[in-house]
Amino acid sequence: MRLELGKIFIEDVQFGQVTEVKDAVLYINKEEMLKEIGGDEHIKSIDLDIVRPGESVRIIPVKDVIEPRVKVEGKGGIFPGVISKVETVGEGRTHALKNVGVVTTGKIVGFQEGIIDMTGPGAEYTPFSKLNNVVVIAEPVDGLKQHDHEKAVRMIGFKAAMYLGEVARNLTPDVIETYETKPLFEAANEYPELPKVGYVYMLQTQGLLHDTYVYGVDAKQIVPTLLYPTELMDGAIVSGNCVSACDKNPSYVHMNNSIVEDLYAQHGKEINFMGVIITNENVYLADKERSSNWTAKLCKQLGLDAVIVSQEGFGNPDTDLIMNCKKIEGQGVKTVIVTDEYAGRDGASQSLADADPKADAVVTGGNANGVILLPKMDRVIGHIEVADVIAGGFAGSLREDGSIEAEVQVITGATNETGFGFLTAKGY
């Protein structure tokens, strides 16, 4: 698979008469976009807003963040099996509007949703404060069931990203980056002197609004399998999660996976990057055993020397993480695990719910239990009252002056476990 990713850098987003890009500014015809993404019987109202880095704005609760992209050449389209037809993607050319995010909000779907502050201390914890965000405010009809609510908002977000991405189709990219992964035998022989490295990508699949989709399939239903890394860049994996905001992978992260990009950067230099193994994080022990067994088997079958294993979520998935690590190491394949920590507000508690001596190479995205004071913003998009009930908040989190005291867990992307963030810890 060889994919050219054309990046068009956007400096500002504004409403205008025509949806287009001129002089690095994305203009949006609001009425046209609302018509394009509307029509779901489960949603009683949709509105759009625009927020920029540095503005005194708080978005709460955040459901998903998505990057606008369009498939220009090659098979299929963006979000295959979800919006586009079920066609294998990951080759040809794709254009992306960089520095732009589609953020979905509205009445809370699940209690594990988050906050994006565009300025202040909260903005320093989330990578999404650095984007020009098109905020889609989708309010459900009364009495709507949570699963229907989640699906409706999820699909509206993807439609919005595709609508905006379409403007990039005929633009000349500012930068074109090429990513290529060859068939296995060819790839293994290309750099025989370099260690063969893979990436085990754990997907949140605990159910009860803790879902991830692969080519439109609920990943609870899959067994571990091999993907070309470029498939991720075309939206083959998308988020349906209402899990803790700090360490969920929004769809934006799946499309811009930091580990994938870093492995590609070292490909042919320090390592031979062989591909991505996706696996799930189901709740039943039999499912955990099956998936970790298959994951370890694939690592051995591919002849890998080492893998990076990234987790999504915490608590119950810590078991999947350690089972993957232990079994892969048992196959003679070295592992580095990427996780975050829930070590208590004082940092003194056990960081993970499970552990093993073989998990001796760890990268952390930080402690989600740390407490932060988020000052009042001039403007709030969404529903500020949910600050007391979202994961990381507590009774009294929302203060009378509009400020919020909560754990960093409430901030979208704060401790992301693909490294798509700013927190870490170092050992000396």
C-alpha cells in the first residue's frame, strides 16, 4: 500500500457565502452545511459554531473530534463501511485540511465525555485546542435512547467532516507526504539488517457506549488482524466512544496516529516497520484470552522482533494490555507498552490495574487523576452543568463563578495513549 497524503494548511475558518478555501482560510456556507448533515429523525436541532486557538471558549461535553479529509485517487472513500462504500482503502492519494477539527457536542450521551478549552491551563493539556474547530451542536429529541443518540451524533460528525473535506479535492496541497508498506515477504526482505517492528493497536470495545468501528464493524466482533498503516489514514477505524475523555482515541487520533507516524519516520533507518495488528478490549475473560492469544500468534507468525503496544482506556483494559505484553514477550518478541496512569491525585497509587515483570518497557501519557482548576471562559458551547457528572468531575466541580475543579481526566486527549498529547513522565 502506497498512500500520498496531501496536507492543506488552514490558518482560519469563517462562515461565508461559498464553502471553499481561499488564501489559507476555510469558508463555510452554514446553511448548506446544515442541510447536508441534517435530516436525522433522532436529532431535533443542529447548529454550527467556530472557535479558534486562544479564544476564551469552552466546549463541553465533547463527543468526538474528526479531521476533514477526502479521497482523491485510489479505491474507496473516507470512512469506508461507515459513510463510504466498504472498499479497502489506504492507497492512492488523500487530501487533508490540517489545523481543522470537527467537534461534536450537545446534550451528554454518556457520562464519560470531555472538555476542550481553547485557552488557559486546560488548553495546554489538549492537542485539540490548537485547531480551528468547527463545532457541531446536535441536540436529541426527547426520550431518545443512549445508543440511538450516540449513533446519530457520530454519523453527523462524519458527514460534517466529509462535507468540509470535499473542498480539498481539487486543491494543490502545501505538502505531500508519502507512506508505503509493502507486502509481507517483500517488506521483510527490503531491510534484512534492521529489526522488524510492528504495532499492536488496542481498540476500546467494552460496549455500553465504549465502541470502536473497523470498516463499519463493531470491533467487539473482530479477532485480531493485520492492517496496512495507511488504512488508518483513510478513516478505516473510527471512534464510537463515550469513554474517559483524557485517554479515548477520537476519530482524529485514529486518522493521525502518532505511533504510526513515528514508526514510518524511522522505517528504513532504525527499523523495518512491518504493519499494524489491531485487537480489541472486550470485557469477558474468554474474549481477552482469545484476542491476546491471536495477537501474540500474529506477532510470531509475522517474524517480528519487537512491537509497540498501545492501550485505549484504563481499568478493565489494563488486563488486556498486560496479557498482550506477557504473551507477545513469551513468543520471543520484545514489547514496549504505551499507556496512561490512574495513580491517585497524589500519584502514590498503583498506576495500572494489572502488572507483570515482562512489562518492563513503558511509555506513559501521564496521570489522569491529577487535579486542575479550569478558569471561567467568556463563552461556553454545549452544557456546562455536566461538569459535575462527567468522568473526572464530581459534585461541586462546577463553581458558582463558572470555573471547574476536576481531574485532568475530563480534558479530551490529555493523557492519550498513542502519544497524541503533551503529558509524559521521565525516569532518571
